[in-house]
Amino acid sequence: MERSPFRKVLRRSCRQELCLQCLRTIRRSVGKQVRPYNASRAQMAAFVREVFGELVYVTCTRQLDSGARTDGDEHSAGAEELRFRFQVRLLDSERLFEADNRKHVLCHLWADEGGGRTTEVSKRKWFSESATELTAEVLDPASSCLVLEVFAKDPVTLWDAIRKLARPGSLSAFLESLRKVFSQYFRPGTAYKLVGRLESSLEDIPCVGVEEWYVLKDTAGHNLESKVQLSVTFHSVASADISVLERIREHYALSFAFLEHNVEQTAEDDVAQWSKWSDCVGRRGLTLLRQHALQNNMQDVEAHCCYLQRPLNIE
């Protein structure tokens, strides 16, 4: 099979600009529910490396890193850091609420940013009949881990305190039992015990609202029987304020990379067999992206941009 026609017609500088735009998009916008970005940051980075080749990829990565350091030197005094807000929705569970007939659990969410730095802890009660949402703001998702801890009230400890209160051996024992009851029941911070935790690198989590099941672990890292179903999304100041024209350029760059990869692996006219990224856009979306890249027509891209960016309706 012939190599991709895109590599024959594009100048080297043009390919580098496309690669740079793809990498900028991954760092700023991947994770939003906009197709064809339905992948984790690590997956998309590997995809771009595969399409453009190791040499172009490394050159562009160094250029971006160098530019980020330069910008940091120019704006270091009092500049506001760009942070990413991750939203975690807890949707369902298995063998979590059934134990001890729990009506709710207490969830703590934060991010470990490395170097001993952690984000502020987000706390929320999760009731068995409903979903709940927690957030964590992260400076560098590439080097951060998301941590979720689930706590539940310890009924044995509370019952022991009540039983001792009913059968005091002395006045001091009665007062001590009374103090424990108040401590256990009226101060929730001391009435909960850890029942499971989840820790995963943000690079490995699809942050596009995909609903996935995760097994909770104990403090030693061993798998427990309890599972939680959650979805993760994020947004940043840059991606929220990005202009429509910039979105079109990002879309076009990734569309080009997406198409080149698939043209090299399958016949051009066999749209239905386009491989591992085809589920990101659907057949109609694939056809439009193919037309855009082949025609090199920015007006055509702009005309269909709103249609292609609808998150869930491309069939």
C-alpha cells in the first residue's frame, strides 16, 4: 500500500506546524467532550507521535517546552497560574452501600501533584440513591495523580459506646461513654473509617465524561470487593476562553493527523474499516473530516465546525 498522500504534498514546515498545533490542543483542550478528541492526553500524545514520527514529535515538544519556560520568565512576577479543574461524578457502586446497610458514605477527592504537594480536599456525602460530584484543581495534569477515598461510619464503635453508656460501672465510666457517644455521632469527622480508595494518574484517565468502573483498594494497595462507577471531565481558563477561529484551527490540525493515520493503514475508499479512532467521530464525521483534509479548505471546515463539535450526536 502506498504511503499517505499527505506526506507527499505537504512541506516539512507545514507538517511541523500541524504537529505543534496538535500538541498545543492536547495540552490545553483534550478532555473536553468534543470529537475527535475522545481519548486521554497520553493516548493522544502517542497518536500524534505515531502520525508525525519521532523526529518531528520530539522537535515540536522541545519547542513548546522552551516557549513555556520563556513565557514563564517573562510573566513570573505575580502572573496567575493556569489550573485545570477536574470534575468527578460518582454514579454507581457495587458492594459499597450493602455493607452494614449504609445509607451514605463520605468521599474525599484531591490530587497529588508530586514533590509533596497536594491540592485542597473536596468532601461530599454520597447517598446510595443518587449521584454526587467532586472537583480538584490541578496545575500540571501530566505529573499528577487523582486520589479518591471513601469513608463510612463505623457502627460497631458507635454501638459499643452506647452499650457502655447503658451499663456504666461508675460515674467516670458513664461520663467517658457519654463523651464517646457525642464524639462518634455528633462529630462526623471522627465517626468515619476508610473503606476503600482509588489512585490513578490523570494521564491514564479518559477525561471526556466516559463512565467507567474502578475497583477500590485498601491502604496496602490490595483490591477490595467494592467498585465505583465514575466519569471525569475537566476545563481550563484557556480552553474556556478560546476563540471560535482557534477551535477551528485545532479541529483542522487534529482532523488532518487523524485522517493521515487511517489512510496509511487502510484503503482510502474503505471508510467503514477505518481503525482504532473511528469510534471517536462516527461514519458521517469520518466522511466530513476526510473531505476537509483532502480539499485543504478552511471555509469548508468552518461551515461544518459546529456540526462536528456536537459531543454525542454524530452517527
